[in-house]
Amino acid sequence: MTHAAAPATVREFEEKLLEVAASLPKRLKQCADYVAANTDRIAVSTVAEMAEAAGVQPSAFMRFCQIMGFSGYSEMQRLFRENYVGGWPDYSTRLDHLREMGEHSGPRLLAEFVEAGRSSLENLLKSVDPQSLEEAVDLLASANLVHIIGLRRSFPVASYIAYALEKMQVPAMLHSVAGRLDSSAAIRPSDALLAITFSPYSAETLDLVESVRARGVAVVALTDTAVNPLRKMGATILTVSEVDFGAFRSLSATLCVAIALSAAVGARRKV
Amino acid sequence: MTHAAAPATVREFEEKLLEVAASLPKRLKQCADYVAANTDRIAVSTVAEMAEAAGVQPSAFMRFCQIMGFSGYSEMQRLFRENYVGGWPDYSTRLDHLREMGEHSGPRLLAEFVEAGRSSLENLLKSVDPQSLEEAVDLLASANLVHIIGLRRSFPVASYIAYALEKMQVPAMLHSVAGRLDSSAAIRPSDALLAITFSPYSAETLDLVESVRARGVAVVALTDTAVNPLRKMGATILTVSEVDFGAFRSLSATLCVAIALSAAVGARRKV
DNA sequence: AGCAAAATGGAACAGATATTCCAAATGCGT
DNA sequence: ACGCATTTGGAATATCTGTTCCATTTTGCT
């Protein structure tokens, strides 16, 4: 009873499950039914837990895995663990490998960054909370003037947003720290501030956010982790997790949010 | 070193992380940073995997768990496994779900832009000619000083490249037309110019390219179609076709090339 | 520079988990 | 009802994972 190759994707898994389920004896059928209804639990449960939940012995569940084409539970579990959250085989180590191999050719690097970008985008839909996004759009759309700050590596994003808002005739002002000028006085209570910052957070951005929050100005933050100094300051947080490797941050996902945010604000204003 | 109660919810966990992160030594800080950026992976990874990804020893990661208030990794993992609400429904269904929302809602737009970005990236590997890319890397890596120009919507890309090159200590200069100053005199024959421009091509960029070409300076162009004014001027052309959504250009693919180009130039220089 | 305290790496240990095997039970055809 | 084939339960085993401990290195202070 050597069953063909093990499913390589979740979809294949589901097809195989369906195909196999009909001709299964009682206990194994229980496994199939439970798995069909709780596919997601495979990634985080032990065989013992799965077996008990399905009402069978661990050994029975084991046999089920083999019938599905895997060598055992561990192999089946790996499929679901890897596919969980974009299923990226982490990039920092892959890029490390690239370095070690001395493989610095442009095309090779490009392929890597394309992959990183694609993963970031897939991941994006999970890491951005729709509700926060709507809230952010509301805040920015109802502001008198939208102030934008983003320094260093966030500057490209900030400048893109400034450009997009300008194109849609949304009043916007891009802040920079050129010449150490402090333009925070330009930010009025009826305005809103959009801050873009990623770890390590630049002090200038944090300072600006803190000072305008103290004056009760609404702040939307586009940032990397849910845990960061901006949360404490009462900003509306949009989280974007991006694959980061030293100086090489693929901004794909971040820019995507930036565009969507700009477009939504523009659309809301027009109505 | 018994720290208070262990966090009982993910939110509590994040708060604790934030609170604790500041006063942590190097290796433990690495753990905190990695966890902050990949909280979701705790549920499906082993200590060994987490430790390696964070770049520390398993024992260091263990200590981190204890500082967070757990008895060990297993207890910390339990929190995330219990709160685990599968990566399912997966990417495509999630996308569909977002699409069902109101016409101009933020999430809806985000879904569209993610799609646009993804297809752009998919096309990218086909539209960029490996040979031209290598040639571009050569030119820029052997230049004395790399000049970068990109205006309006290309400005974010230009500023990103300037930032990346700076980070890698490649001598670079970002040109802008602020104040109508003409800094073309700064471009010497042994330098190279990287021009980023998309239809409609901005006159300032074309002018600059023309004037430096007349002086025999190497020019690399990051642009959209193979047929454009820059080709005639003898520039090395990198073509990026980007999928637009509405009036907005998703810069995903363009930025991807920009990163790869910068990284390759940086790597080439170091050798 | 010299000392004490803190942090770190690595290997040894303990515990849990997956996996296998075989005896007992069940179903099925004659 | 009998015997054969299939299925099942449960305990024994092998492997993998978490955890701890201690020698070594690093850091901070006088």
C-alpha cells in the first residue's frame, strides 16, 4: 500500500484527503473527518492531541498520516508549519548563504529580492489590521492638513505619499530635518500626522510624534512591529512586517500600504 | 530572578516585551527584536529554530523566555498555540474577502495594490535583461562617484538608492532640482549617472542625461519601456514594466530592481 | 589595569513526542 | 460457525526538543 508522493501544498493535501476519505475504515475515517474540519490545528498540535480530539489512538492517527502519503506525523506537520504565514524559508539565512557563496551577480540578487518582495506582500494581508486601516483613513481624510514624516530609510515612503496626496489635491506637507529646522509649529490641532518609522526608530520622528500628541493632534503610524514606542503615545498603528536584511529592506509591502492609504484618503476626501 | 506573572494574552505579551526590551543585553535584545518582528512564528517553531533565526544560542533564547515571565519556551509557546487562529483562510481567500468590502474602503484598495504589486514582481524577472543588469552593475561599481537623479514619482526610488549606497559606503550623490539649482557640473567624466524616469519622462532628467552623455559620462537608466528617449542617448537601459492600478503606479518592481542594483554594486565594490 | 558581576556559548541531561510493533479484536466470506 | 484478513489498542522504543549547568568571555567599575 505504497501511496503516491506526499502532498506538497495545502491544496494537494485537501484533494488527497477527499479522494482517500471514502474508502477508509471507521477509526481512520474519524481521523479524516477531524482533520478536514480542523486542518489548521495540525501545525500546532501533537499527534497525541490530534488523536484524542479525533477520538482515536495515536497509532491510528499515525497510520492515517502514512495513508496520506507522508512518512509520519512530523512530515505532515512540516507542510502546515511551512505554509503558515507566507511560508518563507527565512531570508536572512538565505542571504547569508548568498554572501558565503560569493554569489554577488545582479540577476541572482534580483531573484532573491523578488522572492522577498512577494513574500512580504503575501504576509502583508495578514499583518495589516483592516480596522486600523479604516481608522487611519478616517483620521487622515478628516484632517485639515496632512503632515508626513519619515526619515532615512522611511524617506522614500514618505516622499511617495507626499507625491500621491499632492496628485489627488489632498493638502499635505512633507517634513524633513534638513538644516535642523523644526517645523512642528506648522502642525495645528485640526491636522493629522502620518509618521513612518522602522526599527531602529529615528529619534527625530519619535520626538515629533510625542510633541504633537501632547497637543492632541491625531497620529497615524506606519511601522514594523506591533510592539514599539509609538503605541504608548496613542497613535493609530499600521503594522507592516517586511523582510529586513541589514541595509537591504525590501519596501514592497510598506509602499503597498502607503499607496493604498493615500488612494483611500484621496477617495474619501472627494466624496 | 523570578519575574512577575507570565503574560496571559498576546497583548500582555507585547506590552511586557516592550517594557523589557529596553534594558536587555545584546543577545537577549536580538531575541526580543526577532520575536517582536515574528511573533506569529513562535507557535510553529522549535527553540532551536527561533534561536538560529535570531542569531543566538538556544540557551540564550531560553533565558529570554524566562525574563518574559514564562518557565520556559514550552510555556511561552502554549500561549501562542492556544491563541492560534490558523493562517487559514489562506492568501487568495483572504484577498477575495478584502475585495468584498466597500468600493473605496482602505482594505479593498490594499487588496488591489497587493495584487498589482505581486503581478509586477512576477513579470519582473522576465522583463529585466540579465546582461543589461550586469552591465549596469559594472558601470556603477567602477564609477568614481555615483550620481542619482529621479524626480516626481521616481524620487522615492532615487532616494532609496541614495540611502542604500550610502549605507554601503559607496560614494553617491542624490540630485534634486530644488531651487532650480543645476548641479550637473559636479558630474565628472569618471563618474556615472543613474537616471530613474517613467513616462511621462520629466524634462529635467532627460536634459541632465543628455548633457552628461555629451561629456562621455556613463549613464544607466531605470525606466519603463524599451523604446524611449534615453536609448538614443546611449544609456544602459533597465526596463521595468509595472502593473498600474487606476492612476497609481505600484513601485514594487521598480524598487526591487533598485535594491538589487544597489546591493550588487555595493558587493562588487567591496571585493 | 585589575577585579567583580554579568552575559554568553556549548555540551550534557531530562523530558516529551513520534513512531513502531505485536497481540487482541473485529469484520467478512464461506 | 469457522478461519482468514483487516483493523485496532496499547505498550515499548527511538528520536527529537527543551532545559539546565558550568566554564569562558565580555562588560562595567574602581
